[in-house]
Amino acid sequence: MCSKAQLLLKHAMLSLVAFVSVISTSAWAEAERWQVNMTPGVTEIGHKIYGLHMLVFWICVVAGVGVFGYLIYSMIAFRKSKGAVSANFHENTTVEILWTVIPFLILIGIAVPSTTTLLEIYDTDDADLDVLVTGYQWKWKYEYLDANGENVSFFSNLRTPQGEIYNEDDKGEHYLLEVDEPLVLPTNKKIRFLVTANDVLHSWWVPAIAVKRDAVPGFINEAWSRIPEAGIYRGQCTELCGRNHGYMPIVVNAVEQDEFDAWIGERKAKAAQIKELMSKNFTLDEQMAAGQKVYMTNCVACHGVNGEGGVGKPIAGSAVAMGELNGLINILVNGRAGTAMPAFGNQLNDVDLSAVITYARNGFGNKMGDVVQPIDVFNFKQGQ
């Protein structure tokens, strides 16, 4: 007749078989949907990292099954109820050799492929293109470093509408993962990323292209990738960088080389156009329309759609917005120490700064009637 312990063991084994059966069918599909495991991505180095991860994982599984399996077997086979008596021995040379040699061989087996992969991960030499990535609260700045000194730079901001964020509208397919300016990169080229931060700790992470680097103020960390396929690849800041940490997505648009060259040409032409606009005098209506766009991209999260305030102070009826003009320009250009108000002097060009300042002085019922021109912001910066 079976003992109670044997019956329990039998039921436990049957339950384990049933559990493994479920795992082998639907649960693996669910795990993939939930993304509980890391993904190989699209790059060659990404596949090598994934292969290394799975190798170590299965080594750990085998070791765990072996150790705990033998432990459970010993507890059942040599239990007191069967009359087992503890052995009394000391310094078993064979056992000591085995538990020294076997872990040593396992570590060597892990170390060799790990070292090879790590050396490749950190080999950023001979890059075809250098991109400086700078984290700001809460946006990314991208700068394409040109050997001829004609750098192209821009900021990438969250594009998710405020209605979705505050549950007034239905969430879109890429909720909190859309930006106004994606990072455009050529395919089949070695891209070196130089990652840093302007204010606090950030982390630039795009899993599909196997890049994750911390952005630390005052330091530059390097990473690289070679994207074989054109497409859109999304990521996020993975360092808790402040209240709006979740509003700092990354979008990489990988395109063919000729399309990338055409895009770079357009960005350089746009930069030249901004220089030309510096000498233009805009009307109030023109500045209000342009300023609203700048405000809705850069200011609305803190100051509210209607200038009612939130994280930042209200703009509607504000003594600062309606006060002395240079005081308002100074706050926009240099920020305000000890508050969440950042310095936009290096984030926005003088054309956009003049537009948003005009919008703050004349929108939300303020109606000051004056029009700030790009040259006004430029002269203020020069006079600092």
C-alpha cells in the first residue's frame, strides 16, 4: 500500500506534468505577447546578445533542475519515516573536486562567448556616422556630427495628444511612443551614438537595434548599431528622470542611404531658411500661429492647454507674461533656477522663441498687443 508521502509525490508529479503541458502550448505564446523575455531585434549584434542570453539562461535552468531535483529526491528517498539514518562523513575528496571543477567549467563555458560578444558590443571604431544624443527633461536632442562642420541638430518631443494623456480621447496605437521629429538613420551603416545628458540622468534605449546607454551629465557614453532593414523602431528613456519620465519616447526611422542623403539636405536647407527668417519682421497673427505650435509642443505639459498652469505657474493673467519684456525673454532663454522651468535658449531657435514669447504675451486673454521679433531675442542673448 502506498504511503501518504508517496501519494502526495504522485499527485505533485501529475500536477507538474499538466503544468508543463500547458506551458508548452499556450503559455509560450502568451509569454511572447507579454514580452517577458528579451527580444533579438533586427541587428546582427542584437541576435548575438540574445543568443548569449539564452545560452546562460538554459545553463541556469539545467543547473537549477539538477540541484533542486537531487535535493527533492534526497528529501523523499532518505526521509526519516523510511528509517534513513544520516551518514557521518567528512572531507569527501571526490565531492570536493566535483563541486570545484564543474562550476569552473560552467563559468569558462559562459566566459568565452560573453567576452567575445562584449568586445564586439564596445567596438565603436570605424563608424560611418556619429550621432550625439543628449537627454533633456523631457525630450531628446539629436546632432549629426559632420566632418566638414555642417552639423544638423534638432529636438525630438512627445507627439501624443493631451486628450489621450488625460483620458479625454481614446488611446492611439502608439500611445506615448510617437514623436514630432524621429531620428533618421541610414541602413547598413555603422552608426556610433555618443550619449550624454543636459540636466539629470536619462537612458537611451531602443531594443530592436540593440542599443541601451545611460545619459549622464558631464560624461559621454558610446554605443553603436548597424540596422539592416528599413523601418520604424521605438524605444523609451529607461532612467527615472522626473515627473514626465514616461513622456520621453524614442523613434528611429531607418531608411536607405539615398533617402537619408535627401533628408539631410532638407534639414540643412531648413537651417539656412531659419537664418534667413532672422531678419524678417513678422505680423502679430503670424507670430501667434507659430507660437501656438511651439507652445503645444514644448510648454503645454507644464502650463496647460489654456495657460491655466499645473506643474508650472499659470500664464493666463501672469504678471511675468504681461510684465517687462526682457524679464520674460530671460526666463525663456535661461530658465529659472530651483524650478522645473528649463532653459530654452539652446533648445529652440530665435525664431521659435520670439513666436512663443509673443503667444504668451497675447494669448490666454493677456492681449499685450506687442510683437516680439527674432532679432529681439538675438539681441537679448548678445547683451547677456
